[in-house]
Amino acid sequence: MRGFKIGKKGSSLERVKFNNNDISLLTRGDGTEVLLQSIEKDKLFYIYPSDNPEVMEFYLILSGEVVCEVDNQKVFLGPQDYFSAKGLLGPIHFTTLSNVTLLWVTTEPIFDSVRNQISSLMDIVKKVELKDNYTYRHSDRVANNAVKIAKKLNLNTDQVHNINTASFLHDIGKINIPEDILNKPSFLTEEEFSIVKKHPVDGVEIVKGSNYEGITPIIEQHHERLNGSGYPYGLIGDQILLESRIIAVSDSFDAMTEDRPYRKAFEPQFALNEIKKLVGTHYDKQVVEAFEEVLKDDGKIPHIS
């Protein structure tokens, strides 16, 4: 009948998929869009303030469970619970406790923007994923912890967003490293390490010209260290962006707590202790202290009274 439409399960006007997460545009009209979003377990997601305070966003949890942080309080939500935002003053952060499906209604067209951003990002990420799946998974974990550190430090919305994206792309330059070096089961030679040290600059070159060109300085500096011993430029102290100092801690922790070709993973407490030994020379004290609180919150290290 005219003016009536039925959609069967799995159908949509358009769909975009990113990192095992889906967003489907179910219908749109008069500036309103209805979307279906699927997010896998242990992922962070956010609701950001709109530039237009009259925009309303509504979310109904169809399946799964999430925890959100509002006014320093954790609120747990499950199926049939819902939340909405209008005139939001700051970002609201969520963590998925299981695979989650949301019905998302917004009075501001957003799908095209989301699709274009994700497509641009995936074009870059796929280059590394095809060559080195470890790097892909590693970057996802680094992003999760880096964002949690940023939240502990009360960074603003733009900083959190940039840290999330830069974390995911920080190792994109490894696409240029030969696989026998990436997967070498022993320590690298000086010549091999000189090749590895090029990846921050190579990453910048890959990201240039994309929607994410603005975060290239963060990517370029993620291996710099406070005492100038890092690379590629040997920057010192506050010459290194705070966003890069955050990623450096998250990056180092993940590298130590995952199995590598040449060794088994270290326990989280051991890895944190190793990082703490290098506070002031390699790592920012404030960032490491925030990360320790993140690990306690996540139950990865014990709370000591």
C-alpha cells in the first residue's frame, strides 16, 4: 500500500561494517534517520554533543548489556532499556559487556557522514590487516586502553576522538616492513630495527590526504620518549604531544602482555611495573598513574588498600 513499507530481518537501505561492528540505515525522512547498530563485546562507544542543541538521539537496547558513565557513576543497562540525548554538554562513554544491538533514532542525518568516515578508515586499516593481523588486533586493544586513560585525565571530546583514531592507525606504517622482520622469532639486528623505526613516518605518509590527516602528528610521535631516546626525531618532554604520550603507554603495555614470536606474554602487573620503572625517562607520570587506575577498574591488577 502507498505510504507503507515492510522490511524483513537483515534488510536495510544501506549498511556499513567496521571491525565486526555494523551500522544499518533502516529508513529516513524529514531529517530523521532510524539505524540499527551492532557492537561487539568489550568495545567503547560514545554519544557526543551535537553542534545543533535541538538534535535528539534515542537508543533502545534490543540485545546485550552495556555500562555507561554519567556524573562519575556507572549505570548498567540491558535489553529494553533505553537512553536519549538532546542538548548534551559533554560526551557520554559506554562499554559493551556483551555483543550489543541498538535501535538508534536521530533527528539529524548522520549515516552518510559515518559511512564516509568508516570507509576512509577501512581503506587504510585493510592495508595492514592483510599483511599483519597481529598489528590490526594490537591497534584495537591499544585504542581501547588509550581512550580509557584519556577519560581518566578528563580530556575533551576532540582529544578523546583523536586518540581513539590515532591509536587505531598508529602502526599503519608497518605495511612497509618486510614480513620476515615483522614476524622474526628473535631479536632484530641494528639494520632491521632501523627499518622498523621508519614506520611512524611511513604511517603519516599513508594517512595524508585522508579524512584523518589532522591526527598525523599523534601517529608520528607515538614512539618518542621523554628523555629523547625515542624515534623518529628524538623529541624531549613537552615537545611530545600528550595524545602520543598516552598511546606510548598503552602501546608498550599491550606489546608486553601479548604473545610474540620470540616470547610469551607477561602478566599485567609485571608489565605495569616495568613501565613504572621508566616514568620520567620514557613515560609520562600522570599518564602512567591514570593507566594504573584503568587497570584496577578493569580488574586486571588488584586494588591495594
